[in-house]
Amino acid sequence: MDDVRRPSQWAWAESGGNVQQAGRDIRNDTYDVRLSPGHGPGLVSVEAPWGRLPERLRGRDDISADLAGLVADPPGRLVVLHGAGGYGKSTLALWLARHAADRQVPVWWVSADNAQALAGGLREVALQAGANPVSVELAWSGRASAPDLLWRTLDAVDGRWVLVVDNADDPDVLSGGGRLSEGTGWLRPPEPGHGLVVVTSRQGNPRSWPRHTDQRLLTGIDAADAGLVLTDLAGPRAGSLPEAQRLGDRLGGLPLALRLAGSYLAAADDALLVPGAELPRTFVDYQAALDARVDVLDAPPADHDEERDERELISRTWELSLDLLARRGHPRARPLLRLLSFFGQAPIPVDVLDATLLATVPTWAATTPETVSRLLRVLLDLGLVDRADLPDRQAVTLHRLIRDTNRHHAAAEPDVHQHAIALVKLVHAATRTPPIAQEAWSRRHALASHAEAALELCRAHLDHVPPDLVEQAITAGREAAFFRRHVYDLDRAAVDFQVILDCQRQALGEHHPDTLATRTDLAVVRGAPALPGQPDQAEAELSEVLDVQRRVLGDHHPDTLRTRHALAGRLAERGDWPAAEQAHRRTTEIAQRELGPDHEATLAGRHALAQALYSLGRSAEAETEFHAALQAHRRVFGEEHANTLATWHGYATVLADLEKPAAAAVEFRSILRIQERKSGEHSEPALSARHGLGHSLRRLGRNTEAKAEYEAVLDLGRPTLGDEHPGILTCRANLAALRAELGDTASAETELRDVLEIQCRVHGLAHPATLQTRLDLASLMALNGDTPSAEALLWQVVVLGSPTLGLDHPMIRLCRLLLNTVTSSPTPRRDTRRPRRAGPTRRRRRR
């Protein structure tokens, strides 16, 4: 530029330099305004990062179609795609940018990682949108409002355009000297019919954005689409689609995790493996490695050097959000998220987070309810926790990988044991509340999950947790275990009791009464019929515990009597009812004499004795004993207690077999209503009550209704209990016998043979349930005129059953009667197409 003054004044505007105030007001047609030469090339690009776009966008069909519609007909809207890190917000925005660019719509992509990057990117947008370079220079040098200039320019653009602002997590960065929420910051809704602004952000608080902002929350994609993402990336050699879907489900459908896992397997497929190197190469291998250590998600294959941004690392993406919260004055957001991650996988009721209890832990000193509430709010805003559904309760939940990674981080922190202390205090207090009404039953499930998590964490840090808190963890864990057993989640109950036992052995010793009591609890659960294959081990364990209890506690101690009762139950489960009856009678007499008629051990003994009498065929005695036991249970426990319902069920069963089926049906309907309300129609107690109702209806001759109830038991129970559950086998046999009565003998025979084969394997040849099915099959053979087969089956029942049941048992007597009938005067098949079976053969099997 020369120094010759022209007729008009001139001004020199250096980037970042001082410009006189008058220079802001000059008009370009009056003054010769020239820009200073730059000091290098412009390095800010507003081109979309097309290299990050996957070949296919999976799992976002609905929202992508909706956003595409906004490009076609822009309504003048600011759209915020929000959610925690890793949910694929940028990928969705990039897909939209590609969609727009393919339709010749201008697209600008600006990073909001920091204030400098955002300002530089929007400066380039203003220039490309047609802003006067001099005006831009003045505004971006601080002499005019850059946001105002930007939006005057964008609103004047003729035609459609799309502006994407990526990673806009910090509202302060977006303010631009104004207030974002008031529409005076960098981001504003555009004029209708022209532009569309799409923002990706972790910030989900509506108050942070301008009014009428269109917020779209992104969550994980479903397992089906997650499996497709993995196969897209890893290729077919990594495994089948179902295997990929299982891994996708384990990853919670988190797009970032899916991309990392799929890319890892794709690279691992051609990795060079030296001796001793272990590298997951399949979906199954990867899932096993992930279960062992969550940091496998961040690991590139051994012979690949792959640089990743912090946002692309599972171990760091959510830490960035916590860093942001710390900068914004919430340093305790990180320890709260760590604490929440140690809860169970169930929703966390907000009322469990008692600030008064937290304040007793050094990490949380001086914590107030307002502090906890505020921290929950900011964690929710950034998608680090989500709202969850619990009836009549506010609750939060964490994505599985957020939970896993925070536990991983916490394990390396020196004060990790303080999380154990805080968790135990919170859960113990929550589980000590009064009994929960059935309408809030889901809270019991949640608290059981959290008590189990507290117990596991306590066990891992047993040396650093005070003894009184260890006892609190065990108490809460026992509540969880008993609840699991009550709802027939026996596998989980067994795991709970095992963890409790491990803690007690280390903290209390092998022969402490509490340790011995837990051994009994564990053996009882493991010996349950729903857990096949373990009854023998359970009986051996109970015998060993009983020997120690008799020596340490004495014969009359309640714990000793409880173990005696459990051992008698094992005799009953294997079908030795005479021995079981004698054992229950002795135990009940001792309990009544030493502990009183209303003690729990006495009542349990009376119920078990009544059941033994019924199973021995002494139904009249069983009715008397069940009736007395039921009255006592109602008086001590109440109408809907689990023990009362079990005794009530036994009483109704006896009524049906004493030719009082109408009364039995009334009782079973009442039991069924309660059980379904308490634990759902799929629960084992509800299914057993429905089975009893079906039996009662059958005894009343209402076979169509009975058949419907039996079929409902199988439809509801098979998916959860399996085909080999004892109750399911009993129902299958009873339904087959009923079908034979209704004339469908062919299918009945096939079903009875199938059930008998399974019962022989599961129960043994001499078990009463197996014998009853053999008797039913013999009756059907006789009905069909196959006398030799019927005779052989009947003799098997007599030979196998007499040693344990005795010759006077109704089943044995009936077999002898039928043997005399089939051998002396066999009935021609054509004359017996649809006879009703004799009453005793229709005896209901126990579930």
C-alpha cells in the first residue's frame, strides 16, 4: 500500500490491533478501508469431517428421517442433539450434513471444544455466508458484536443452509459475550424457511438453551442394530450375527463402544500374534475380555498404533464431563458418580441418598441435602445418569459402561473403601424401613440389587470397613437373599448366601452361630428342586452343619432345630416320606416344648408334618394338622405372609383330595389372587396355586376349565422355569391324564412317556412323582387294552415304591387293585373309549 492520500480518507485495520472508534462507523462507499496483510494461512476449516462418517447409520431411522425433513423444509429451528459422551451425537449430525450436502445445501461444521475454536469457526461461517470482510474484521477484533453480525448475515442468506456446532458442552463457551438462554449468544434460532442449526452437546438442561430450542435426547441403540454395527465393522470372520448382538447388548448399544469394539476386531483379524500373546479375535472372545476388564475397549490391537482423541476413549469420554463440572464449581460430582456406580444395576431410588448419612463419611463431610440434589441435577444434565421408572418413587440409573468405567477408575483411588462405607450405610438404612406395600414391590427388587452390591464391595475391602458396618452389610445382604428366595430367584439367592458366608468366615470365624446359620440357608437353597443336581451335596452339608450346631449350640437351640427341619425336608424331597414324617414330628415336638407353640420353628414344623401326612396318604390327619397350622400362621404372621400362604395352599390341596373340590377351588382362587398381586402371574407360587385350581376343577368334573388352567400354567411357567422343573413336569403329567379322559389317548401316552423319562433322570426311579406318572401311564395302557404293558408298569410301581411308601400307601394299594383287575378280566379297548378314571388315580401331584 502506498502512502499517497486519496481524496477519500483511508483507514488501516490490523487484525487484533487498535482501531479508532470512528472507524467502526465509516461507510465503505465513503472510505477506502483496506485489510492488513495476514501473517499466514487461515487454519480454521468449516468443512464437515467426512472421514468420520460410517458407511451406514444404524439404529437411528426415526430421528434421522425427522431431521432430514427439517433440511428439506427448515422451520427456523435450533436443534440440540444431547446425551452423555459416546451416544453418537456427532455421527448423527455428520450423517445429516452428508444428507444436506448431497442435495446441494451449504453445510458449515464448527467445533465448540473451546471458545477460540468456536469463534474462529463462526468467523469463517460469516465470511462464507457473505459478510463484508471488513465488518467481520472489526467484529472479531472486538470493535463490534460478532454474534449479531453472524446472525444478520445468516438470516440474509437466500436459500437453505445447515450449520452444525459440534461438542457444545459448556454453555459459557457459547455465550459470545451475551446470554445463550436469552438468545443473545453465539447460537440462535434462524429465520424460518432458510437455515437449520444443529448442535451436539452433553448438556441437556432446557434452561441452558434459548427458548423453543428443539432438544433431542440420544440413547443407546437396540441389540439388533448394535449387532449389525459390529458386523459392519468387524466383518464376518468375527462371528455370527447373534454373537454380535449379544456383545452389542453387553455394550449397552453405546455407539462409541460399538465402534471401538468393531474396529478392534477388524484390526485384530490380521494382527501378527507372537507366542504368548492373547488377542480377542471374535465377538465371543471380546465379550469375555470385556467381562474381565472394561479397559479393553480403549486398547488397540497389539501391533497397531492408533491415536485417539480423548472423546474416543471410553476411559476418558465421561471423565471430560466430570472435568467440566469441576471447572463449573461441582468438584463432588465425580465422587458422587463413583458412589452411584457401586450400586446395583437396578434403578437407584433417590430417597436412598440420605445426605445425613453421607456426611458421616470423610469424603462427604458437611454434605447437605441441597448439595446432593444439585449434584444429581448436573449429572442428569450431562447424561451421566438418567431418570428411571419406579412406581411412586424418583430414581436414577446409569448406563452399564458408565458404571463399569467409574468402578474401574475408583478402584485406583486411595479412598475407594469410603465408597464401601457410604454404600453400606445408605443401603442398610433403606432396608430397615417398615414392610413395603405391594404397590411399591418394585422397590424391594431394587433394594435387593443394591444390598447385594454393597455386600460385594464390602467383601472386597473387608480389612478397611469397620466391623459394625460389615454386620450392617451382612444384614442387608440377608434381607436381599431371603427376598430372592421368596420370589424363587434361587440362583441369585444362592450367590447372596455364598457372599455372606465368605464375609462371616473371615470376620466371625467358621463356628460362629451366624456362620453356621448361613451355611444352613445356603444348603437349603442349593437343595431346592428348582436347582437340579445339588440335593445330595445339600444334604451332606446340612448333616455336617447339624453336627457342629449340636456340639456348639446344643440340641434345643433354634438354629439346630432349623437345620433338623431342613434335613427332614431333604428326606421328603427324595421321596422318603415315612422317614420325613418321623423327623418332622420329632423336630416339631422339641420346638413346641422348648420354644412355644407360636415360635416360627414350631409353625414350620407343623406345616412340614402336615405335608408328610398328606404325602403318605393319610389325608384326614393331614387336613386336621393343616387346618390347625393355618390358624396359627394367620394369627402369628397374617393372611398374606409367605409362610401362611404356603400352609393355606397345603390345606386347599388336602380338601381337593378329600372329595371337597368345591371348597378347594374357593381357597385356591383366593390364594391365586394374592400370589399374582404379590409376585406376578409368572411366579412359582402363583403357578402352583393355578395348578391347584385346575386340579380342583378337574375333581368337580369341569374338565374344559381344568384343561385351560393346566395349559396356562405351562404357557406362563415354561419360559422361566424350564421343561424339567418338578412343578412343570407334574402339570404336564396331569394335563396328559386329563386329555386321556377326554379321549385323546395317543398324545396323552406320548406326553406321559416323555415326562416319565425326565422324572427318572431328575428325581430317580422311586420318587413319588415318578411313581405317580408311571401309575398314570399304566392306567392309560389298561384303558387302551394293552394289558401286558399295564401289568409291567404296575409291578414296577409296587416294587419301587413299597420300600419307602409302605404297603398301605394309597398308591401301592391302588396298584395292587389294578393288578388284580387287569390280570383277571382285561377290558376290550373298543368298550372303554372314554371311561372316567377311578377317583384315587386322579390324586393331585405336589408341585
